[in-house]
Amino acid sequence: MLYRETGQYKTSYSADQAMFPILQDRVGLVLILIVAFVGVPMVATQYTYTGILIPFLILALAAIGLNLLTGYCGQVSLGTGGFMAVGAYAAYNLVIRVPDINILLAIFLGGGISALVGVLFGLPSLRIKGFYLAVATLAAQFFLDWLFIRIKWFSNYAPNANAPDLVIFGVSFSSPLERYLFVLTIVCFMALLAKNLVRSRVGRAWMAVRDMDIAAEIIGIRLLHTKLLAFAVSSFYCGVAGALWAFVHLGAWEPLTFDVNRSFQVLFMVIIGGLGSILGSILGAAFIFAIPILINQVPATFGMPISTALAAHLEGMIFGSLIIFFLIAEPHGFARLWQIGKEKLRLWPFPH
């Protein structure tokens, strides 16, 4: 079989603790990146970019942010949509009120402002957890929705906020292909950063707090610092995703774009993809986008088109059923199934 690590000897601690210690994994990752950056632009259509790939990548980034908080640190959050809205409106106001600011800088500064807001709403996590923390973050979602709807200053006193042209360092990203490559580059960079972060001392502290916060505090982990840092990093990722969603995907948006339904959508991605897994966030986002397309296209292929209302009902039923299934049968989602498949492949044809 091709997937064997026999003969791949490690001669140093750094090699043994590498992110991808098996050669086949490194080669597979390079091939996936080549397909994403070179292969996809050769075959994708405009609808593929604007309707599937760009929104999938942006929501995968938001799912990574939520997974850092919920999957790795164990702090349940239902305010992802609100933090995305903070990033979008912060970046928008920076662009229209700060002369000649670089849009890329505004996007990341919007993520930074979202991180500050996340720390503020993360303070209750020091006293409450579990269901009560979920309710507190849900309250943050409703408060932020109300804030952006009622205070017109955030949208420059217009019904909708209109993003400027995406021009960065004098380069215009106007075509769907250019916007796709722009988003793909940011998502790859931030996914790599998140992967390294969870493997660091900070990530180990998050996982210790997730597993048992009392024991983590006993061994010297500062709960205040650790939990608030998780909220800050998670909100930063969600804020950048929100700014990309507004500037790159939509172009014009209203506050209800980032309502509680968006928070639940990202949460479903994390649950189905796998809690505590960067790969799971991407797999969950891909699955969430694949289901509606399959529901609409497969029946039409066999000459049995279905109505939009029926497709929406089927989508909700399938999502609900899958969430229940994964919570019961495999709480770690698609990421765990992928890991099990790799383990069996390494030992095939011997039983395991």
C-alpha cells in the first residue's frame, strides 16, 4: 500500500513532532494546494467561485475560529454571527473614515476590534460555563444585532453598508477568480497559523481547561488569561471572516446578514466536521455547502425536480438528523472518521 510510514526514521525531536510527520501526508497537502491554486482556476465557472468556493472558504475560516474556542478550549459560543458582524462593520468604518487605509489592513484590524469585543463578552466565562455560557453568548449575539440595526452610524446612515472596490497595494481584485485566490490565500495562512497555535503551549493550555478546568488551575494554568485569550483569538478569526464575507462575497450587506442563523450555521459546521480539529472545520463547511447542492441537483438529474420550499425543508431535516447522529455515534465528526480511515489504511490488510 502507498500509505505506509515504514522506513521513515526520525532523527530529531523536531522531526518527530512535525505537523505532518508522515511523508505521504505532506505530499497529499502539497497536491491539494496545487489543485486549489492551479487546478480549480482551470475548470471553475463564475458561479462556482461566487456561489460555492468563496462562501465555503470564508465560512470555513469562521468555523476554525469557533472551533478554537469551543472545540479546543471547551467554551460554548452562540455569538459567532455577532462577532462576524463586528469585523465587517469595523473594517467598513475604517475604510470610509480613515483616509487611504489599505483594505487588507482594515480587514485584519476589523478582526482585532472583534477580538476586543470577544474578550468583553468572554468575561462571563470566568464564572459560568456550559449551557449558561451558551446563553450568555447568545445574548451577545442579540445585543450586537440590535446595535447594528438601531445605530445607523455603523452603516454610515444608509440602509445597507456598501463595501468599496477591493484594491490592495494597487492591485484590483475585481474578477471572481482574483477574489477566490485572495480568500484562499488568507484562509490557508490563517489555518496554518491556527494549526501551529493549537500545537503550542497556548493550545495545550486550552485543551487542559477544556478537559478539566479545576485540574488545569491546580497545575498552574491561569484560567482568566487562558479563557479570554481563547475568546480573543476565536473572535479575531470570526471578525476577519465577517469582513471577508462583507467585502469579498457580498459587497453590500445589512445587519441581519449576520443574525443568529449564521451563528447556528457555523456551529453545525463545527459539530459535523469535528470538535477540536482544524481539518474538521473545513470538512464541516464543505459538507454544509454540498448538501443543498445535492438536494437541488440530484433529483433534477433523474427528471424529478423539487420545489425550493421542499428543498429547504429537506435541508433542515438532513442537518438535524446528522447533528443528532454525530453527537451520538461519533462526537468528533468527519475528522475522526478520516483519522480512523487513515489508521485502518496503515494496517491494511491486517485486522484492527
